[in-house]
Amino acid sequence: MKKLRRSARLVDMTQYLLAHPHTLIPLTFFSEEYGSAKSSISEDLSIIKEAFEEQGIGVLKTVAGAAGGVKYIPQLGLKQAEQFMHGLLEQLAKPERLLPGGYLYMSDILGDPGTLQLIGKLFATVFADKEADVVMTVETKGIPLAYATAAYLNKPVVIVRRDNKVTEGSVVSINYVSGSSKRIQTMSLARRALAEQSRVLIVDDFMKAGGTVRGMIDLLQEFRATVVGCGVLVETADVSERLVDEYISLAKLQEVDLKEKQIALELGSYFTVEG
Amino acid sequence: MKKLRRSARLVDMTQYLLAHPHTLIPLTFFSEEYGSAKSSISEDLSIIKEAFEEQGIGVLKTVAGAAGGVKYIPQLGLKQAEQFMHGLLEQLAKPERLLPGGYLYMSDILGDPGTLQLIGKLFATVFADKEADVVMTVETKGIPLAYATAAYLNKPVVIVRRDNKVTEGSVVSINYVSGSSKRIQTMSLARRALAEQSRVLIVDDFMKAGGTVRGMIDLLQEFRATVVGCGVLVETADVSERLVDEYISLAKLQEVDLKEKQIALELGSYFTVEG
């Protein structure tokens, strides 16, 4: 047990809370860790709480009672989120991103840790109350988004594979029709990868007709799971029939003019639909 | 400009530094942000520095002069690393992890954000001085490790695809022989995904003969890139001829007895080879 001064305690408690989001930490944990009275720890926590809220880092929830403690809930405020997304839309609208089939090159954006952290924090803000047990995505490009989100929710990630050559014991596979290409494809998940009756948050990078997400939802029925939410980074607007009803998007691809090399994007449903 | 008290400054500077590893932050940034004198900021930083070092979070490097500032270098100390890895080895040695072909089921471990953070911090510690421009891996299971590492190094991630159906413009593909299965496979990377002459850190989850990593190294020649390091979570010991010379492993799979369902693991080369 090391006795720390308040200033050192503030630094260490801050990093500990940030590293353990959505986790109830008993006050006794800190008071034992630092050899400090609970009253001092409480004062520290109200300093941190105020700073977190003022700087838009998130909220500290205090739970009273014997089983009580403190919980850090990461939150990206609406203004911060809009500001960040406007910057992202500007990046996404660059003509050189246009790919055949009306897709956008996003690998650089999905490879940047700072950008991912903000997207993950935003999804974690949106779905904070859904009590998801796991965050799920399908390989490959959705994976970084799922991890970024899961890190802020402090939940494990489950990755659905795009083939059935998975060597992880008993596997559940389904065929699904990719809404845009109309081709039949396969996705698979090992039995042991997801507990029965889990509450699942689905995250993906791009949604056209929604065939891939629909496939995940169908696959999840085999695990008697509940889909508690679905978030996509970019959805396309030009879809006659969407295969998924409930989802939120952060950006919407309004129009792609391959000839004129123009991309029109706007904020997604999270920002535009009345909540 | 908001004028903050020291306690609030300490909380906010701590979270800012943690969110921006390996980034030089000028003192003026903080003094302008908080409306404080540089001398106060310097005092704050020495409090944070001491706390970071005492709690094993990492080091704060101060760079003097006009272009100077402070840089947070995440570090997982050798003792912490060994303690963490011993716990991981215990988890990995559970007989139910055995898969056909002498592989181990690791998806649960690679899905857990807390575990990934520690592995990522460990790789970032090992390769901190390599001045990598990007962290690279091949889909699928290495991806979370690459992102966890890249987050602590503050570098982008580049993901090599296992097919050549990548729709990202001009693509470089190579065929390689998976060292263990002896099958010919393909891996691909879009031209635009990696700048020529980049310094690349390769990260992967599992290495048997090293065919996959060898494939990545060969692919990187097409981009005139330099491999500055290679880290794998688990290597297997029973390999007659390794296709890769220089790498570090965190764990070594000594023996797998499929009949007796026993797995023998020990610490990898990072812990056992004289540095």
C-alpha cells in the first residue's frame, strides 16, 4: 500500500477510470489502493467528475450503498460529435475515394487510431444504455469499428467470418444474399464464440441494402440472441428496399456521380432523426 | 479560454496525454488551453510524470527548446508484462482450446478489450524506438492486435487481405506457401493503402513456420518498405525450418498432445532471449 498525495491520486484515478469504462469501481478499491480515507477519495472523485463533464470526456456515475461505487460512462456530446463528423464528411467527400460500384475507399480512415477512437466513443455514447453483452461485426472492414466501440463499452467483440472454413470446432453457417450484388454468400460463427441468449450490438462500416447486417441478424437467431442495436458508419441513401429496419448511421451517402466524380454526403440518422 | 484550477488541470492533462501517446505536445498548447503560466504547466507535468512512472503507466519525455514539449511514451514494465503473460498462459493452456492441426482457440482472448489493451501496450513497449510509420497485419485474427498496438504507438493500421477480390483500385498480390499447410495462398494490398518506403511493424496472432509473415515481408518489397519489427502473440516451438528470422513472440507453444489434451506453453522470446 502506497500513500499518495492528492495530486498523484488524481492522476492515477483518472487513468484508472479511463481504462475501465462502464465498470463499477467500489470506493474501497481506491481507498485501499492509495491508503486514503473514503472521504478523501470522494472529494477526489468530485473533482474528476467536474473535470470530465466540463471537458466533455464523459460522466462519472456514483452508485450509493454497500454495493456502491463509481462508474465512468464515456460520452461524446452532440456538439463534439457533429463537429467531428463534419470533418469526417469532408474527408469522405474527396473524389479520389470513389470505387467501382458506388463504394468509397475508407481504409485509411478505418486505419487511423484517433479517428477510430472518436467513432467508437460516439457509438458507445449512442448505445450506452442498451446493456449489450457483446459487440459483433463481420470481417473485415467493420472490425476496427467494433473494437473501438467495445473498448468504450468494456465488452468483448465477436467476429463473424465470411466463409465456412472456420477451424474453431462446431460452426453455425448461413447463406445470405448481399443486397447490392444479389450474390449468395456465406457467413459463419463458431458455436463457442457466442453464449446463447446474448444481447448483441451490431456494428459495421458500410450499409447499402443491408444484406450483410440482415445476415448477421438471421445468424443470431441460431444463437437465440437479442439484437439490442445496430450502428453503421456510412449508409447509402439510394436504396429502394432496406433489409434492416432499425439501425442508426453516422453518415449518409446521398449521391455518387461516377462520371463527374462527385460525392454528396450528409450526417446520418443519428443526427437527423428525432430521438 | 477557460481558467482551470490545478486539480482540474491534472485530470484533463492526464486524459489528454493518455489519448495522444507518442505525440509531442508543446507546453504552449496546455498553457493556452487552460490559461495558465508555462511554469504552472511544468509543475503539473512533473506531478504527472512522477505518478505515471510510479504506477507503471509509462514515461513522460520532456523535449527542451523552442520546438520542445512533452511526449507520453506508454510502457508496460517487464514485471507487469511477465505477470500479465503468466495469467494469459494459464488461460491459453486450457485443454478445451485445442483445435485440429495443433492450433489454439484464441478468439475469446482476442475479443477481450482489457487483454488486448495490455498486449497492445506490451508490443508498443517492445517496438517503441523502431519509428514505425504503420502497423501491418493480415486478416482476420491479427487485426485486433494490430489496432491495440497502433493505438499505443499512435500510428495507422494497414490490413493485408487474404484474397485478390479487393475492390480498392490497383492492387498488389502475391502467392505464398503457408508453411504449415503447404498450400498456395494469395494475399493482397491496395497500392494506395501504403506509401512507398514506409517503415512497417508487422503484428500477428500466431506463427507456425512463418509462411504468412514471410508472405507479408515479400509483399512489402513491392512497396519498397522496410520491416522494422515483427511481433507475434504465440509461436509454436516444433518447427524444423522457420521462414522468418527476426521476430519476437510473447508466448511459445511448446507441446500439444491432442490425445491427452494437454498444452504446454511458456513465455516467448521477448522474455527469454537476452536482449
